[in-house]
Amino acid sequence: MRNVRTPHHLHNSAWADAMPAMLARGRNVAVSRQLATAQWLLRRKADGRYLATANHSAEIQPLLPLSAAQQQALRQLLIATPRQQALSLAGLRHHLDALGIPADYGTAHQLMAIAEPTRLTHAGADRYQRPLWLLPNAATQWQAMRNAARAQGVTLEAISGFRSHAYQLGIFRRKLARGLSVAEILAVNAAPGFSEHHGGFAIDIGTPGEPPAETRFEHSAAFAWLCTHAETFGFYMSYPRDNPHGIVYEPWHWAYRAR
């Protein structure tokens, strides 16, 4: 019987996530050695810090000081079956208020808050050789679409896939610290909690020789191919020109919508 490779998964919780250690990059010699003998790498979502590794029996090996309660929470992330397919949106409003994002943002921009999945599937690597995480169906269709494009001489690269609320919050905080206003940031970034990337079904797509996430992508052979063929695979451009969401034109941003 032919072996069927089981896809890798990202385990996701409100404050930490766990990815297969074999997909992680060691940030120094000591971490690389610990990853080499581990099954899982556990990371803090707020800043991406490596918290610990774990073996097949979910035995936690800290990389940072962790309390007994934190170690138990990480262990549960690995061994417990999630009760829900998505994380709670509770607490999101508090973060939006702290950033100064209006309470009617979702209504005004015709956008819904999007919860993070508790499990995501490895969909290969992005342009920067980072693991790409998507929902299972989106991962399957992305790989099929990329292969179909390659067969016709077109190369599609993933620039990014799943992004957490914490990641989007970081984007806003860094831009606010640089002196940008909330209105200026919202013109190019969805508010934390409202980005399609949170749901694991959206991909920013690029092609070799083109800078990431720039309008000039619309002049590439990759964009022309997507406009003709992406719908066949269930992918649609979310933010065309003059879209009702108040987000700038993004020819690189495509989302999978199950048919």
C-alpha cells in the first residue's frame, strides 16, 4: 500500500500556537538543537517569541521561563481536541477601543469580524520559505491552482496566508508609533479582527520579479492568469477598485470561497 503523507497542522489558541518543529527555523544554535529532537514548537502569538518545544508525549521543554500554569496550558493546546472550530471574539472590542478604531467600523465598511480557526493546514511555503497556513479546503485549492498555473508557464507565489489578530494589532501599533493616523492605516489595512487573513482562507499572491503587495502586480502575467482562472479554484479578488469596504485596490489579495 502506498504511504499517504499526513498534512502538518498549526494548533492555535488565544495566546500561543504550536507548529511542527521540523518546519521551524532555529534562531540560535541552542534552539536549533532543541528543535532537532522535538515534535512541536510553541510560540507566543503577541510577539512570535519561542516559548517551548514538546515531544510526542507533549512533554514541555521551555525555551523561556514559564509558570506551571503556562506549561499546562501549552500541553492542553497539543493534546486536547478543540471544543470549537474557531476562537472566541471576546475581548476584540477592547483592543479596537485602545487603538481608537470607531465602534461602527464593521458596519460602516461592510466588514464582519472574523474569528481565528483553532486548526490550520500546512499549504507549503511562502516566498520567504515560511510555512503557509490555511484552512484545509483553501490549502488544497491553492496548491491545485498554483500547479495549474505552473503547467501554463505562470508562477504564483504566496506572500502570506493566515495572520492572527495579534499580528494585525502589531501592524497597527507599529504604524501608530511611526505617526500615521488611524484613518491612514485603515485605508490600507483592515482593522484587527476584520482581515480575511484571520480566517485562514485568504492569500496575498505574488510572482517572481515583482515586489510584494504593490498595485503594479496587475500588469503581471500572474495577475492576468488569476483573473481568467482563479474562480475555477474558488478564489476571488476581495478588494477591487472602488470596493465598498474603504480598502485600497489590492490586486494581490485573493480569498477562497467554498462553492
